[in-house]
Amino acid sequence: MGTMGRKIIGMDVDELLRLLNAAYASEWLAYHQYWLGAKVIKGPMKDAVVAELTLHATEELNHATLLVGRIIQLGGAPVTDPRRWFELSPCAYDAPDDPYVAVLLAQNIAGEQCAIDTYKKLMDATKDKDMVTYNIALTILEQEVEHEEDLQSLKEDLDLMVSRGNT
Ligand code: FE
Ligand code: FE
Ligand code: MG
């Protein structure tokens, strides 16, 4: 822990660590949801969607890396037990039990929308109080916004293909 680095934070550090651990838990669940979804997926445009889901999985894991780095830097304790991920995460875990492309896309779009909300709130909480965490939250938010649009574009193409294919 860096003492001066911690001292300059203009908010309750325990509350900040709680928000960071919640986001950290959420990233691991998102990682798994994407990673397994990419393995079990079935249906039209499968190859394009697998490529995107697989890339997003690695990007979610990288978000977890950024968050755990900040938690440790602040002298906090990252949640160590995966069983606590569900209770801490602000976002739901949607198991890829139905492997149809459209279902997986819808589940992951909902996940991204929750992630966007989470990082917007983390930015609001740290604005003018903790520039370092604010900057990390912005970096992640930019990628979550990109993820949502990637998935919604794929969904749009899939919907077009299905509707045109039926006429
Ligand atoms: Fe993420
Ligand atoms: Fe994402
Ligand atoms: Mg992408």
C-alpha cells in the first residue's frame, strides 16, 4: 500500500474498496458468461459471434486485472472466494443454458448495460475525489460501451438475416 497515494483520496476508502470489489466480482462473472457462451453457442452467424464473445471474455478479464491492481494498491483485500461473486456483483450472471445465438446476445447485451451503469456510478463516486480510480473506471467504461454496440450490431444483423430469410 502506498501511504501518500491513499492519503490523497477525498472519499471513504472502505466505501471505495467496496465498489471496486463489487466491480471485480462482476467482471469475473462476465468473463465466464462470455467464455462459456462462446463454447456452447449454436445458430446463424455463429462464427462472427464466437469471435466477438471470445474477445470480450479476454477484455473482461483484463478489467478484473485493472480492478484488483487498484484494490491492492489501496491496501484493500480482493474478494478471494468465488462463492461471494454472486452476492457482491451489481450485475446478474446469466448462465448460457440456452445456446441459441439470439439468446446469448440478449443476455450479454443486458450484462453490458449493467456494466455501463456500474462504471458510470463508479465515475460519479470518484469524480474530483480519486482521479486514479476515476481514470480506471473511464478506461473500462469506454470498453463496455464498445461491447454493447458490438453486440447490438450483431443482433441487428441477425434480425435482418432472419427476417429477410423468411420472406
Ligand atoms: Fe468489463
Ligand atoms: Fe464488457
Ligand atoms: Mg468487441
